[in-house]
Amino acid sequence: MNYRILRIIFIVTMVVLIWAKYENYVSFWHFLIPVLVLMPFLVLGAIFIQLNFYVKSVNTVAMFPYKTGIDESKKNICLTFDDGIHSINSPRALNILKQKNIKAHFFIIGKNIAGHEDILRRMHDEGHSIGNHSFNHGWNFDLQSTTAMQQEIENTNKLIEANIGVKPTIFRPPYGVTNPNLARAIQNTQMLSMGWNLRSLDTVAKSREELLHKLKSNTKPNSVVLLHERCDITVDVLTEYIDYCLLEGYTFVTLKTPDEV
Ligand SMILES: [Zn+2]
């Protein structure tokens, strides 16, 4: 079930109800039923990117549309870092990834690039995928018009391309929230939406043990892991988490679109 199909069902139901009301088969109260049924779908579809309700997102490694460099017979997982660039923690995370020879995704907020251009270039030069995570990442991102969202995506793309020579093709919706306006903005900018299926909740983790337990116990083949390197605790546990995954036989992969290969 997605937004397009549900909208068609809703419109057809309303047309039938209008006819039924005209024939005096129902009262006005009956019009509330489809509205009440629709509401939870609209809300849950906006909150949970994994439902692919408004936007079809890549939420697992198995859903990667391009399989370049991926051996599907292996236990693959994908690390993604949101909200960079952070002046201290982004280089810390990069150092660990370099030491372990692991490539990851960095979803960059456009306004964070100024003053950190060298770190952005390092991310790219060391083989990581640079994605778009809006320009402002404001609390009201999802309340904006399609045009405003599109502008944020395009401004961040331009800034990234000016620094690394490659235009991002993958977009991570801020907060993982989606809606019809964002769906149009993603379509108009021809971006590929990437979600996740392992939310580490590192931004609210109270201890290293809690975060590591959450990560380890939820890691499965095809996991796309959502992390934020701006959180000290995330970088603090990164080496141990990677070592755990390697010991468990996982292979770290990234989604490479044809423009990035
Ligand atoms: Zn974010």
C-alpha cells in the first residue's frame, strides 16, 4: 500500500459516498469513516521511511538498485553517517574507517560544508559515498513547499559538486520523514532516496554499552545502519562495532550509482 493507491481508493470511496448521500442511503457522519481510516496511514507513512509510502527508498542492502561490487552471497551491511560535517568527529570517524579499510556513506548537510571543505574532499578521496541530507536540516524541513525543498537539495548538490567534482545522486530525508511535497522534490531533482533498517538511536544513547548492545543485537545481513558521527559516543564505539561485525563475517558495502562508479 502506498500514497498513490490509497489516494485513489479514498477518492473512489468519497464519490460512492456522495452518490449514496444523494440517494439518501447514508448520513454526513459516514463521510468521517474514510477520513478516520486514512489518517493513521498518512501519519505512519510520513514517520516510517521503511513503509515506502510517499517515497520509495532504499532501506536494505538487498534493495540496492545497482549491485556494483556487491557479492549477494555474503553477509553484507552498509554504514551510513548523517548530519556531517563535524570538524572533530568527522575526521575521527574517517581515521577509523581508513584504518579498517571500510567505505561508508556520509549524508552531508549543505550549511555544514563552509569551513570544512577539506574534510569533504577527504571523505570523497578516501572512497566514501557523499550523499545529500538537505541544506538546513531545519525542524520545519517537512513543512516546506516542494520548491523550497528542491532548492535545498539543489543548493547542497551544487556545493558538494563544486568541492569534489561529483554531483550527489543519493538523498537521505532529514529525520527520515517523507510527505507528498518531498516526494515531488526528490523526483524533480532525480535523487535516489536512501533510508535505513537499523536505527542506532545514537543521538539519545546514554552509554557506550547501551549503544553497542543496540547495534550488535540488531545487526543482520542486509542492514543499512543509521549513525551520526557528530555524536561523540558513536565515534567512541565505532572501532568495537566494526570489529564485532568483521568477527561475525560481515562485509561492508556501499551503494554505488552509475554516476558514482
Ligand atoms: Zn539528520
